[in-house]
Amino acid sequence: MKVPLLDLKAQFGPIKAEVMKEIEKVCDSQMLCLGPAVEQFEKDVAAYCGCKYAIGVSSGTDALLLALMALGIKPGDEVITTPFTFFATAGVISRVGARPVFVDIDRDSYNIDPAGIEDKITSKTRAIMPVHLFGQVAQMKPILEIARRHNLFVVEDAAQSIGATQDGTQCGNFGNVGCFSFYPTKNLGAFGDAGLAVTNNGELAEKIKLLRVHGENPRYYYRMIGGNFRMDNIQGAVLGVKLKILDRWNAGRRENAALYDSIFAGSIVKTPKIESNNVSNYNQYTVAVPQRDRLQKYLTENEIGTGIFYPKPLHLQDCFRDLGCKDGDFPAAEQVCQEVLSLPIYPELTREQIEFVGETVLEFYGARKEH
């Protein structure tokens, strides 16, 4: 049985007619950069996220970059974040000339450990950038309390987590700005790159809107130096169709995760720990296992797709050598980089496929459970 890590064709099939209809409207209008479909999507996704303002942009990376630009993060500033995340999180900090300052992760949730943040705050610290990794919201209450005590901005990297909640609140609502990615592999994926910044601050929203079009207002008059961070109208149209189905897709992922959890119960496989006050969207179903690389090879031989997110923590990447970090500085992040493996979790999976994946994992370790 062949089980890919992700099957976008299975997702697209049932919605193809509606998606193509909306794309055709954009083609007929020839309004291609920003436009009415983007504006409508911004209204709909703001309502979905429970935020006052949503600004469609060119990618999740650019959403993060715009957030830092709008908040005035500049050379010489420091931004606290996690070393166990996609490159863009720390990359955008460096791109505005600031310095990423890493804090180790919680070993169970894989998110930044709030207990380590305060020790890293200096007179140069301007912001904290928690990441809601794999679809689970970082523990925001202590992070926000620390930010308030030290007058720091909070930028949520929610690239993987649209629809995830904590204490009933949608992610993106906790900090000054929330940033989402709509890369095609995300739970809500565009037809290419696209992203979103959300905020409840009207002044900040207007600044982000201005920065996404080179700082221009009115036409050919520039109030600040921005960039070309526009969302294409076709992406707004596609995302508008998919947004209506997102809750159902996320629920399907949670059902699949529960089945995996039952298969792996009592085994050597460490399943994702979802904090009791969180509802995850399971952008990834990431287990921690011994002999990870050998297991991945075994699953590949059995035609099961997997992913390693991420094999090397950011503090040990060549591009961040100037930060002066070394092996052993963030032991939890370094350990999980050697253990984590993501298994297929997309909502179109059948029960038989999930059971096949689970049983194949257990077979590798010499165990098998009957259902």
C-alpha cells in the first residue's frame, strides 16, 4: 500500500469545479495583483480568526518580515525565538538587521519554553517571536506576561497553525501581530505562495498595508520604505474557497491523529503531546522515535512517505555562526532534531492507510498490535 506524506490531488479533486470557477472570474477580470478576491478573503479570514484586521501578503515569510518592519525592529535590536523551527522565523529577524536570540524548547510540545525567556532579555530586546509548531499554540499566557513586564512586542509565527486554539482563542489573537503561511502544503494552502498578517491594532494594520505596496500612498508618493509583498488576486480566490472547508479538514486531521495515538499507545513511539488547553490543527503528526533515520528508510522501502522537520536546529546552521552558539547550548532542541519524524496526517487518508502506517512503524520495532 502506497501512502504519501501528503496528497494534494486528493484534496483538490472534490473542490476543483468551484476553485476553477473562481479562478476563471479572476482571469476574466484581469485584476491580478491584490483585487476584490483578496479583499473578500481578508474579510472572511479576519472573521474566521476572530481578529479585527487581516492583510493578505505574498508569503508567510513576508508576513513575518512585514510584522517586524511595522513594529520598527531595527539593526542592533534583539528578538527572542526558538531554534527548533523553519528557517524563516530567525531569517526575517536577521533580514531587518536585528539579532535572533534563541531559547530552548519544551521537550514534549516542541514549542519555546517560556521558563527560559526572561533570562535572555537584555536592554536590546524588543520582541518575542513564539512559534506555534506543527499546529499547536505555544503557551502564550506566560509569554504575554513576560512581554508586558518588559514592554516587549509579541509576534506570533502561526505559519503552521491556522484554526488552532488555546483556551478557546484562535491563534494570531494573542500578540501584536499573528503571521500565517498559505504555502500549498499547509492546512489552508494557496496555488503557490501566499501569507497573512492579522492584528487587532488598526494603526498597525494600516502600516502593514502600506509597507506591502512599497510604502506608497497615494500612487507614486511614498511615506516609508516598504516592499512588494502583495497577495495575488488568484490566491485570494482559491483561499476563499478552501477557507469554507478548513474546519472540516482540521477535524479530519484530529481524527486521524487520534487513530495514530491509539495504535501507538504503550509502544516505544512517543506521540505528539497536545497541551490540555490547546486544540491542534495537526499540520504535522510528529512522533519522536529511536533509530529515526533507520525507521524512515524502512518506511520508504514500504512506500510510506515521511518528513523530518527539522534535522538541524537553527543555532547550529552555518548562516548563524556569527551568533556564537555551539553544540549543547540548547539540548532539548538538539535532541529532538535527532528523533522527530512526521507521518502522513492529511484528512483524505483512509483508516486502512493509517493502520498500515502505524503497523509498519511498530513492525520495525518488533511489535504489532491488532485492531
